[in-house]
Amino acid sequence: MSNKLYINLNKTNMEALGIMGFIFGLAALAQVLKLKKIVETLKDEVNELK
């Protein structure tokens, strides 16, 4: 009985970690895209100054 409960809790915990990882991955991707945009803008500004 307790072993089955432990397996269910473990599965729920793994699902929660997976969801947290997915959200973390999306946040990281958003930051990378934002930084990429900033770098492109800076490149354009540097080229204008030349």
C-alpha cells in the first residue's frame, strides 16, 4: 500500500519537475531571443557610426 503511494508521489514530483523545466526552458529561450535582437540593434548602430 505505502509503496504504491510512494510511486504515485514520485510520478507527480517528476511531472512537476518536467513542467518547471519546460517553463525554465521557455524563459531561457525568450532571453536568448531578446539578447539576439539587442546585439543586432547594436551592430546596426555601430555600422551607422562608421
